[in-house]
Amino acid sequence: MPQAAVDPLSATFAALADPTRRAMLARLALGEASVNELAAPFDMSLPAVSKHIKVLHRAGLITKGRDAQWRPCRIDGAHLKQAMDWINQYRQFWEDRLDRLDAYLLTLAPTPNPSEGENP
């Protein structure tokens, strides 16, 4: 049975849902790395690491190169930017909500009485 196509934004968020893959992306943000270099910090088999890399690659978050026997992975920020753009659509919404909450909380706070601070 053929697999249904997943939209790029869903694939990006699904790939980012796993902490191992987020750690791999953080490593790749520093520069390209081999599969062995990506696997080094994790207590898992190379086939398990390869599965994580495939998910990142299918989501368009990384590219895999070829240099003789070395196959470096590199971060590709285009799909991350799409996810950030989607998230930023809601930024103003939350900022407005938080501003209203702040204003409401200020109405609940007691107003200081200037005469309370004076000595009799």
C-alpha cells in the first residue's frame, strides 16, 4: 500500500518531535558531520542512528553529501524557516493575550497608600 504524502510542515514537526533528532540538528548547526560523529553522543546502534537521519532527510531538514567514502550530513534550514514562519503567525496573538493578562493583573494589585510609609 503506498504511503500517503505528508505536507512539509507536518514532516518537519514530526522530525522535530524527537529529542535525539533535535540534538542531531543542534550538532549539525555547528557544521557538517558524518553518521559516526552524529552517533557518538548517543547510546544506540548505528542502524538506529541511521533511521533518525533518514527521518531528518525525508523531512528536508538535512542533506547528505558524498565525498569518496565519507558521507557528510549538513543542516538545511529551508524547512526550519517554514516552521518558524508558521509559529510566528501566532506570536502576535500570544503577545496580545499576555499584554491583556498583565493589564488585568495590575487591576488586581493593591495600590500603595503613600501615608503608610510615613512615621507617626
